[in-house]
Amino acid sequence: MSEIVLRIDGEVSQPLDLTYADFAAIPAADQITDVSRFHPKRQGDGVTLESLLARVVPKPAATYLTLHASADNFHASIPLEAVRAEGVVVYRLAGQPLPVKNGGPIRFLIRNAAACHTDELDDCANVKFVDRIELTAGRGQDNRPHDDVEHEQLHAH
Ligand SMILES: Nc1nc2c(c(=O)[nH]1)N[C@H]1C(S)=C(S)[C@@H](COP(=O)(O)O)O[C@H]1N2
Ligand SMILES: [Mo]
């Protein structure tokens, strides 16, 4: 529980490393319990993206939020203003760290994600196993599938 599970860096005033205990200590007003209320097929508790951004203080140059999952080399980069109020960082399930089978230890979720590859804020940007959130000046690394064929190949893994 003292292991760093997420780093937030890039175009920020104050980079931040977070452990499970750090997430659990975030004030109740910023906690989002039971994400299945808005994503029926996903489970767990999280915190608002906004509460984490308030701590790192994005620089004016930061225009994209780039999500990195080094576990499987998956990346998504989405416009910061569009995702600011919609992002949830899921870290816990039933009082324990979010299991890998649920996309843990950290999973990003967009409250009202669009269908896959129909929008920048799509279901494909709900990155599992996120270990780094990088604020970038312009679009950063992004290898989300572009079409149905690529998408099926990814889901076949
Ligand atoms: N790390 C990682 N996150 C990922 C993916 C992936 O392959 N690796 N697939 C994305 C895609 S294309 C979709 S549609 C959703 C699927 O989420 P689910 O497994 O909860 O249904 O996760 C997204 N997050
Ligand atoms: Mo997807």
C-alpha cells in the first residue's frame, strides 16, 4: 500500500506520486464511490480527475491529458478541457486495491464516454493499468485503435 501506483507529471507545476494510501486519504468530497452507477459494466471506487489536477497545477501550456499504461504499452491522449470535469481515477474495489482483472491497480474512466473511435473522449480512452498521467502541450502518445478491424484485433488479445 506504500508502493507508488500513479505518477502525474509533464506540464505541471508540481509532479505527484501517489500510493493506494494517498488515494484512500483524499477527502470524501472528491471520492466517487461505485462507478457502476454510471458505467454499469465497470466496478470500483475512484477520485475525481479534477482533485488530482488541483494538486499538480497544470501549466498554461498543458492542453492534453496523456494516459500511459506501460503494462501493455497502451496510450491515449485527450483534450484536457473536454476531460477535466469528466475523468475519474479508479483505485479501489471492496476496500482493496483495484484488481488487474478490473484494469487495476489504477484505471481511468470518463463519465460519459462515446462509443469506441467515434470521439476523442471514447470508451477506448478508458485506459486500464494506468501508471502515468502526463500533461502535454498538444497531443501526446496515443495508440488507440482507429477502426473496427484494429479494435477487434485489440480486443482479441
Ligand atoms: N491498458 C489498456 N487499456 C485499455 C485497453 C487496452 O488494450 N489496454 N483497451 C481500451 C479499449 S479499446 C476499450 S473499448 C476499453 C474496454 O474496457 P473493458 O475491458 O472494461 O470493457 O478499455 C480501453 N482501455
Ligand atoms: Mo475500444
